Amino acid sequence: MLSDKKLDKIQKILNKDRLSEIDSLDEQHLRFELARAAGAIKAAKDELQANPKYQQLKEDIKHLSEGMKEISKFQGAIIEYVLHLLEEKA
């Protein structure tokens, strides 16, 4: 069952005509609609993954963020250890 918040979000994304169309489908056609929508998402993801420009951008982001990851890991360890020591001394 969808929460009211989730249902509101869906209603903002889909127009009233599309919602009415989906509401009127029988179980077999709902299952077809589900498969069609999932297939469309997979096709879009596959197309994106096959795009060399996207792959290059992913690699660039990975390289650019490596320094931040290392700093976060190192400083995070310091924070955890200091909190541990403060807890022991309390």
C-alpha cells in the first residue's frame, strides 16, 4: 500500500489522463504495463551505459572524488577514535 506522500508524488509526476488510463486497466493489462515500464527503464539504463561520453564522465568523477574519499576516511577514523576515548574518560 502506498503512503499518502508517495501517492501524492506519483500524482504530481503522472498527469490525470495517464492516471485514469492506468486505473481503468484490468489485471492482465496492469501486468503488461508494469513489464513495459520496467523494460523502458532497463533500455534507458542500457543506452546510458553504452554511451562512451557517460562512461568517461563517470571515470572523471571517480578520479576527482578520490581525494575527498581519502580525507573523509582518515578524518572519520579520527572522529570515531576521539569519540571512543572521550566516552572511556567520561
